[in-house]
Amino acid sequence: MARIFMKSSWGSDDPTRAAMVFAHGAALAKAGNEVRIFLVGEAAHLGRAAVRESVIPIGWPPVSQHWAECLEFHVGIEVCGACSKARGITPEEIAASGATGGSPATFVANVEWSDKIICE
């Protein structure tokens, strides 16, 4: 099995694309892979519960359900600290979501850790 690092910048601006990183991340984890997700730009909005619950992709459940499934399968989710701060999302909101705050250093560490990188 592989160590897979996924990066996404899709948020409420495109609900279907926003959901893909979580649906794919959960599927990869279910298949036995170790998965980490890093959210940047507009995807940082998903660190806020109200946004996760209101982002509903076409034909899929809300992003909040995909997010929860990722956590259930031990997918690590990091939200860019600078991106979240610029959008008024607090570290407490990110921690409450089960995610952690990310930084350039953790981004680099994830890239170096991974066998495969997927950008959604």
C-alpha cells in the first residue's frame, strides 16, 4: 500500500470539486493506503463546520459527510494556516473539525513523506 498526499484548493466555489478530495481520500484509505489531505485557498473555508455542512455537491452527500468518513478512516486533514487566517477561520474551528493547521513546513514534510501526490 502507498502513502498518498492530496492537495485541494476547491471550496464552496465549486461544491462537486470540493467533495472529490474527501471522497477519493476516503476510498484510498478504505483500500488500505495511508492518506493525508492539505487544504489551501478557498478549500480553507471547509475548516468551518457551517460551510462543510452547506457545501453539497451534485449527486453526493454534503462535504461534511465525506470529511467525517475521512476522519473515520484516519485520513489526516490539514488546513493551511495562512489561508484560514486570511478567511477568518480560527485555529479552534479547525481543531473542532478534527483537522490540524498546516504550514509551509508541514506541506513540505507531507510531500517528502508521500509515495504519490494527487492534486484535486
